[in-house]
Amino acid sequence: MKNLKSRYSANVEIKNPVVIASCGLTETAEKLKKIEDSGAGSSVMKTLFEDEKCRKDPSPKYKIIQRGSGKLTSYSFYSYEQASKFGPWEYAEEISKAKKSVDFPVIGSIACITEKGWEEYSKLLEEAGADAIELNLSCPYSDHIRDYRNKMNEYIKDVLKIVKNSVKIDIVCKMTPQLNSPLLTAKIIEENGADGITSFSRFAGLDIDILNEKPVMHGGYAGYGGSYSLLYALRWISEFSPYIKIPVSGSGGIHNGQDIIKLIMAGADSTQICTLLYLSGFGIIRKLIDEIEKFMDEKGYSSIKDFKSKICNKILSLHQVDRTQKVKADIDSNLCNSCGICEKICNFNAISKTDNEAYYIIENVCSGCGLCVEMCPKKAIYLYQI
């Protein structure tokens, strides 16, 4: 039996690193019970907003936006889902219900617009039994993301001071990716008393209906996420995690168990999923855990700690990268179907063809960039050491 125990925050231990991020699927005690039964380590409840208008979502509020064509396609889960539908007292009641029905830690989430709100809401959640509170300072739809973009670090300091003076349970800051320097912000979060960091929330974006000449769906900005956003999370968590001691919950772009493993290798203590759960259902949670355990078996790891931060000291700097050309491309004529894609995309003019339409690599021109290998639909092109 593998030890998957992890930490969501300084004093909140969880049975495995799979946490369900704050979203509509975590709004009630009943939904949290379903999440626990599906195998997750914990869940952050849907955010309680002080701004009452945000407690009602427009309709429709979800859209799958696809980009690209052929082999090169991607999707964005574009959504406008803001706050919990509950007011503060109803929200506290759901936390109390959840504490009676689930065994894993119950994490509340708040987003306020006044100092009084931050103080009163945090106290209310602590009194209701929440094991920790995640401060939603990062919701992509929030006005303060726009108003405080150049003052976000000062805003974080102010909010942390209020909440840390109000409650004793763990406080975790959820970071927006819309920052000048996530490394600096992570340090500020730790220095001002937070017990953990969640990085990151979704980006705020815009898509346009060009025929009707207006924003799609509800008519404004919306949050968007997808598997592509994993690379951003990996880059910054690997950058700042070696410089802080508080736990990091990595979020953004998780598509499978391998992505969770990558975030842990980059320095995350736990991970959070949202888009994947919406698009795949609760059964995906067990599959993620099985994939983590399989990886640990194959590598001989007995605990999450065995591979946490494993790659942080292996990331090369700009001047450490070896610029020596070590590979060139070649084409397996038995697999090539003469589609011509490789010739079209080679910006070094290193691919040509014979009179009988057979493609070949001009060896002394090939730079070994690897693009033709990635684009070949028949896997007929490969790189070899020189």
C-alpha cells in the first residue's frame, strides 16, 4: 500500500494529493460526500462572495471553445460561474453539515469586498467547523483582479492581516496567474502569515462572436482553463517552491495522473482539479489516484515525498543550456506516405524529394529542430545522434 498522504496547508493533512478545487461541484455537503466517496483527498467548497449579485450566475454559463484543425487542436473550458448561491449563514450551515457527513478536511472559501466582510466571514467559517479557509483573491471575474492588478501584493498583505487576526485555523491564499512576478507574490504570501498557497486560479479571457460582433455567451469576460495551462503552473511552482516553506497546492491544466505527478515533481504538495471533473465526471478521481500509484510502483517510490520537488534542481538556466547540435532528422522510406507536410513546414529548406516523389533529408542543412518529427502523421521521421 503506497503512502499518498500529502498536505493541503501547514496543519491540514490529506490522504492523497487530489483536491477538488472550488467550483459548482463542491457547493453543498451532499456534493462533498460524493467527492469523498469517489476517493479525493479533500475539497474546497464553492466560494462565498460578499457581493450578493455574484451569487447568481447567468445562463448559459459554460462553453467549450475549440481551436486549431487537424492534428493541432486544443480546447478551453470557458465559463462564467462565480459564487456560491448561499448567503453567509446558509453557507456556514453547509460546512456544518459537511463536517458531520465526511471524514476528509472541509475547506471553506471566501471572497470579500470590505474589511468587515473578510473578518466576519472568516470567523463564521471557523465557527462552522471549517478545517481551513482558502482566500479567493484570484477569481477571474472579480473587479479587484482588474482594479488591483498593479497593487495585488499590497492587497494580499491587507487581507491576510485582517483574516489572520480573526481566526486560528489555516489560511491559504489562492493566487491569480495574472501577476507581474508569482515568485515575489509567493514570498509575500508566506511572509505575511499564510499557511499555504494555491496556484493558480483560471485566467480571465474573452472570445468574440464575429458574425454578431459581440462577446460570446453572457457578453463579458469569463474564466478559461484547459490542459494547456499546466505548463504555466509547472513553470512558476518550480520557480518559487524552493524558496518557501509553506505547502503549495498546484492547480491548472490537470488532465491525467501524469500531470499530478509533474506538479508534485515541480514542488507542489497537493493538486487541485476542476475542469477535468466537469468534463469527465466523478469517476475520474479514482483513475487519477490509480495512475499515481502505478507510477510509484514502477519507480519504487513508497511516498509522495520520494518524488516531491524532484526536478527543481535539474532546471537549467539560460546560460547553462547546451547549444551544441546533437541530432539530425532522417526519414524512414518504408513509413513515409509522401504527404509533403514536412517539406512545407521546414524553415531550413532541409527536406527535398526525388523524381519519384520520395522525400529525404539534406543532411548538411538539417538543424535538428525536431518540428518535422512532431508533425509527421505517419511517424516516419526520427532524430538520430550525430
